[in-house]
Amino acid sequence: MAEKLFSPEDRSIIIGAIQSAENETSGEIQVHIENHCSGEVLDRAAEVFETLKMHKTQFRNAVLFYLAVEDHKFAILGDAGINSVVPKNFWENIKEEMAVSFKKKHFTEGLRKGIEMSGQQLKAHFPYDQKGDANELPNEISFG
């Protein structure tokens, strides 16, 4: 179901949002979508974060958007570098914005908004370095 929920056009919009955000920052953004979340959503997001090796970015500035579509759960998890510089309720504020779209079943729009909002903070704290910035993680959506 998770993969079927997002059409090829939806996937292009999400990947485009990731690429657009990453064009202005050294930060990395990934989206992982699966049907079910066993246990606590933040614990599962942390497992996925590690599995995707997101903790291995140079500046520890990766952000994961995790969705368990059938369980209606989602989380945003930032690595130590970004967490040390964003305001205290930053991730919760993004989640609230995304939830507005999700409640209307506009999942692609919710993800796009969340990615854009996190990209703005990544840009502010980890600007793009033309000389040595590398895309450290894939921009593709991963499905579990």
C-alpha cells in the first residue's frame, strides 16, 4: 500500500522538493515510507535513520521524514548537527504543518511542505558549499 499511495507524479514532486532543498544546503534529506510501524514511531524512525546510514554525513545534518501510512504515524528525525542549531520546537512545528495536509489525505503536499521548511533551516545553518559539497545520500524515496 505504501508504494501505491504515491503515484509517479507524487514521487517526482517529493524528490523535486528534496533536490530543491539540497541545492541550497550541505544538509541531506531522505523520505522513508512503509505500511506499519512496530513500536514507538520515533524508535522506528531512529532504526531507519541508522539503516539508511544517515548518521554518517560529514556535518551530521541529515533529516529523515518517516511515514507509516496504514498506522497513521509519522516522525521527523534530525541528526545531532541540525538538532543543535534549530529552535526547540522546530520539528514539532513542522509536524503540525504536515498534519494539516495529512488529515486531508494530501500526503504529497504535506511532505513537500515539511521538506521545504526543514530545507530553509538547513540552508540557514549549513549553506551550500560550491567547492566541496557532495550529495552524500540518495534523494530517492525508500519504501519498507
